[in-house]
Amino acid sequence: MSVSAPTPGGIVRRPSILVLVAVTAVNPLAMNIFVPSMPGMADFFGTTYSMVQLTLSVYLGAICICQLIVGPLADRFGRRPVILWGFVLFLIGTLICLFSGSIEMLIFGRLVQGSGGAVGIVLSRTIIRDVYDNRRSASMIGYVTMGMAVAPLIGPAIGGFLDELYGWQAAFELVLAFGGLTLIAVFLTLVETRPASVSARSMATILKEWGHLFTYARYWAFSGSTSFTTSVFFAFLGAAPYVCNRIYGMTPSEYGLYFCLLPGGYIIGNFLSGRFAEHAGLHRMMLTGNMLCLAGVGISVALIAGGSLHPMALFGPLVLTSIANGMVLPSATAGAISVRPDLAGSASGMTGSLQVGGGMIFGIIAGTAVEAYASIWPLLIVLALVTVLGTLCSLWSRALEPRETAEASGGTG
């Protein structure tokens, strides 16, 4: 499957969906392939788990900030050059991580790596929105992120086995190879899709209009839904390695295998989005996903409160939350970007920044709390909180739906 982009000469060229999947997949692979190794990395560097967790938090923070920059840059200079330079920066950061001799150097490498990795998240969605309308873009984002989910599906499992066989550095070697191949594919095949109406504006104009996004209530409702829904995953990601290693006594490879269940659910959710979002509409997909997410967290709480000590009491029900993520995020993201289609790159960057920023905050809270209390319950409380908040944002976006036609005709939102 491919997308079409007309060139100035009138010839239709087609950026490959497979390339967009690879561009998007590099970031989640780099983010979590080493997660099963985090407790062991604390021993390797002679530091605390909380210090090692900064390698995840700093990475997410870099993505959060840089997405704000990537969007306007892509609107001004084009999608293709920003992706290329971003991947170069990503590979430099990966090399720093690979050869780190201290936890401080590793954290710095993750900062550089995350700064470059931000381009894939922002611009894959932007390119899709460049060439598809509102509902169709939700379906296409669903298909791209379904393919992207393969990276977190296999990443922790592979990372866990690589750790036990060769040490934690092997995970970064794999990320370096995948990132390098993706850069080559982008250079050889990816075309420019930025609309001519966007390229005609100056950077100052783009930044000025970018601020107008803050005036649209619908934008905040959609982006709030993406942020809180994603925080379910990030809160789990921040706390689960400690819970599984220190409370359940699992090895890195065991954690990686159990973790495969969650991206597997995300793939199912994205498939449902790709199949049904265009016909069901954004709000119905979002609310259905939210209800499923509430059910998953509720079942897990009930099982653990009832005394179940098996890891499946945590991982099993949370598969439902992963399916929910795959159903909510493509529609909520498409809705947020479509509030101002002429600022697709900037809107995508802002939405991604809020999404990752919220996830980073709740991931830190969950990870710090489970270590402080040596209990699984802080994680469950955070999961319940963000699930409820995400549902409220989806309900808010639906309540604002009658205003969409007026806003499209010139309202301020």
C-alpha cells in the first residue's frame, strides 16, 4: 500500500507505507528494547534503578521538546530534509549510548538519540495527513502504527535475550543497524509531500499561526485524549521492570516475553482502526477504545485485590488497554491534526509533544512510587487515573462535535 504525492511537474510519486512504518518504528524500538536490562544496568554502572530510569525519562523528554521544533521546521523546510537530518542525529546518539562508560554518558546519549528520534513520530503522521482527508487519515495512521507496533512487540523480548547472551550493549547495536538501514531507505525512496500552500509561508508566519492551535477547544480535547491514553502505556513502561524483577522475580527475558502481549494488543487495536475508523468516525472509535481501557484496568485491579500473584493478573487484562490504545490514538491524532490542516506538521509536533510529555510525567510518577513503596498498587492507581482522564477528554471532544462545521467555516473554537 502506498500514498500519493503530486510533484510540481505534475508527476505522481509514491512514498512507501513500508518506509513510513520503518521511520515510525525506529523510535519505539530504541525506547524500550533495553527496558528488560534496566535492573541489571543499575548493577553494571553501580547506581540505583531510579538513576537508570532517567535513560528512559530523558529520552522521552527529548522527544517531547523536539517534537515542538520538528513540526514547524517541517512546515517551513519540508518533510524529507528534516527526517534525514533527524536520523543522522539519532544515529550519533545511539553510538554515544553504545560506547558509554558511565551512567551519565549513557543518559547524555539517550538525550541525543531521543532528539533525533522525534522526527519519525511527527512526520510519518504529517505525511499521511498531507495526502489524505480527516477520516481516511485516521485509517491510514492506524495501518502505519499497526506496522510500527511490531517494534515494541519484539523489542523487549529480543533485548532481554540479547542482554542474557551478550550484555546490554547488544540492544544498542541492533538499534544502530536498524536506524542506519532506515536512513538509507528514506534517502533513496521518500518524496516530499509538503503542500505548496505551506511552503509559501515564512517561518515567522508559521510560528505565529502555530500559536493559534491553543485557541481551539477541539484541539485540546483530541490532544488530551492522546496524551492520557498513551500515559497508560508509559506508566506501565516506567514501573513494570521494577515490579516484574523485584516483586515477581522475573528474569529480563521473561519480562520481555510477557511484554509481547501488550504490543500484540496494540496491533489488534490499530487493525480495528484501519478497518473501521473511516466508516465509524473518530468519536465512536475513541469512546469504544476508552471503555475497553477502563475494563482492562478494572479487571487487573480486581484480580490483584483478590490475591492473585501471577504475572498474568497484571499483563493479561492490560492487553485490553493496549487494544484500546490502538483504537483511540489514530482517531484522536487525526482529529487533532485536522483542526488546522494547513498546520499539519506543527499540530502533529505539538500533539506528539503533549502525548510523550504526559507519558513521561506519569511514567516517572509510577516508577518512583513502586520503588518507594515496593508495591504494585501505585502503578495500578496511576493506570486508573489516566484511563479516567482519557475517557473524559474523549467525551469532551464528542460534546464539541456540533461546533466542527462552524469552526471550519471560520470560527475560533
